[in-house]
Amino acid sequence: MEIRETQYGVLLILAVALLILFIHPVYASDELFLTGIVKRVDLNKKTVVVDVRSQSCHGIREFTVDDASQLDDFVDQRIDFSIDSSTCEPGGVYKMFPGGR
């Protein structure tokens, strides 16, 4: 009888653990990966202007960055980067992650 109670206790603990794993929220991050040519870097505003060549976000776009000085040497050069959104709306300013995240 004691063995059955112990087995039920173990099964109950496993069931609760599995339930917690299945219910645990999942955090997803949507990013858009782009390619473009750096046109201008503003170190004071921490922004970068890029002529984006990717069809999903084509055109001259402005992006914010954590450290604009990293991109200062890339003016007039092609870069690959990601932004913190799965879409690219006209006029929107998105955060850029050079080289992806």
C-alpha cells in the first residue's frame, strides 16, 4: 500500500511539472533581416541612414542603433543587419542590429 502511495506522489509531481512546462509562456522575437548600403551615420542622435536593397523594406530608411560609432567606418559600404520588427512600414524608425542578433 505504501508503494502505491509513493508512486502516485511521483506521478503527481511529474504531472504538475509537465503542466508547468506546457503552460510556461514562450517569448518570441520577430526580426527582419535586411541588406543595404550605409549612407550616413549620426553619432549624436545614434541613427544610421541606409539605402535598403531588400525588397521587404526597399528604399532610404533611418534606423536607431545602440552604438553608432561601430558603423562609422561602413559609410558607402554594404551591410547585413536585422531590425526589431517583422515588418517595415514607410516612415517607421526601427532599431538596427548590425550583423543580426
